[in-house]
Amino acid sequence: MSAGVGAVLTHEQIERIRSSRGRSILLFITDRCPVGCEHCSVDSRATSPMITDFERFERIVDWIAGQFALEVVGISGGEPFVERRGLTLATSRFVAAGKRLVVFTSGVWAVGQVPRWIHDVLNRLDCVYLSTDAFHARAIADDCFVRAAQTIVESGAWLVVQVVDQGGVASERAAGLLSRALGEQWGEVAEINVIAPLLNGRGASVFERLTRAEGHTFGPCSLVRSPMVRYDGTVTGCCNESVIMGQGPDRLVRRAEPAATTGDAVARFHSDPLLRVIGDVGLGVLTEHPRFSDLAHRRYSSNCELCWSILERMPAGTDPLVDAIAALGAQS
């Protein structure tokens, strides 16, 4: 676990913190990843961009480290461990500031003997999300996964093995690998988190969402309570992978230039009345608004799809009814 901070963080604990506005933030540290999974939701490639302006990146890291209310910092990509300089810098400063750290990785760094600097980074973490499924397995051998899992647990971090839902097959395979890596009592140091396939990035050509629900049935989206900061200074209102890649409604993206304005961008997301309604009250409630009432009985494959439809109708500004709903949500 990270030095002197406390107990490990499980998936349930992390989700609870993420759902509470202002307690967590996600740092997207690189676009690059050498694995090349065909279902990659952010279209990462071995040649994708990385940090080039380290002065700006340091300002971003220092701003995050200086926010007392932020308890948990997540770091994702791409593959964070391909960004040695940035990951080492960020984790060192966050731990020094008393933050709890979560990193999302493919474990590709364990293909051979694990370098000392990676051990040093892992020793600062409270939780590591390690992905494995049929797509990752085509590029990452079982031995590599086993070595990564063992190294993570030996560091003291809680291990969450994340798999794409494929009718139970992926989770069964993950359980077998965990038994091989950690023994039959692996549940004492690790867990499996099954996620729905993401129709973003390259995943859009691999998966299909068969179930759809009417707009009025959707509840709040907790993801808009926790903005995401990219290494290049861009701040997004949530961690939707397509938004991270530069798509979607402009209302969800603020380009913080220079990076010193990161705090302003994050604050504007938290104070945006429409986003507060989406995050705190619910998307379904918004379909009772006259501007969005025709969306109530349209069918959507995800809350993101409905959210985008709403934000495209109100790309900027607000109105008295949205303000009133946001105020009521803040009081509840």
C-alpha cells in the first residue's frame, strides 16, 4: 500500500468515493499502449501520443496534489507504465501529498523480469486494476499476467482483475489465473470486476449493445461528479472514452491552456447546473423538462447516449427550470 496512508482500496470503496462529488479525479497519463487489443475503448496504439510538455504536466500534477478535498487519484491511459517519467513523477508527488492512488494497467510490463522502478511505483499504490480477457490474452501470455498479479500483491496493493463480460467465460478464466498466481485463497488479496463491453474506440466495431431502455428510466450518472484531466491539459466532465478521444458534446470538454487553468476548468464542471442535474438528480428527470420531453420514450443503449442527446440540445448556458432542479438536487 502507499506509504503511511492506510488500508488498501477495494473496487466497492473506490466506486463509493467516485460517486461523491469532489473526492476523486482521474489523470489520463498517456494515449500510448503496446498491447493493441482489438476492443480498446480509447483506440490506443504503440505509436499514440505521449507527454511532450513536461512543464505543463508538472503543473497539472501539482494542482491535483494541492487539492485537499481530493482523496483518491486514478491514473489510466493507454498503458500508464509506458510513461515512466510521468508515472514516477505523478505517483511520487501524489503520495507525498497524502493521496490514495489507483492505477489501471494491462500488466504488459511483466513480460520479463520486472524493473526496479516499476516495483517502486507499485509500492506507492493502494489499488491496481489489471485487465485480462480473450482480447488481452492474444498479446499477453498467461505467464505475464501471473507475474504481474504476483508483483502487484507483493507490493501491498489490492488487486482488481477487470474482465469484459462474455457470459461468464472471462471471469472463470480470470479466477483460474488468480488461483495459479496467488493460490486458492486469492480472494483475501484480490477480486474480479466484470464490466460491460464498451462501444467506444475500436470496441465499436467489436461489440453490440442489444438492450435499450426508455429515456425516462435513467437515473443519475455518477461519472460527471468526477472530472478527468488529460496529460495535455484537456479537462473532460467525465471519463467517457469517446469524450477522452475528442468526440461528443463540447459541453463536456474544456481545454485548459495554459495548464494553470486546470482548476478553473474542473470548477466550472462542478458548478454547471445541467451537469449537476445529470449527476445528482438524474437523466430521466430531465426528460420531464419541456425542452427534452420527446426523449422520455425514446430508447437508448446507455446513459451516455441519452446524455449526449441532452447536451447537444443545450450546448451552453442553462435556463431557470434546470437551475431550480439543480438547486433542489444540491439540497437533497
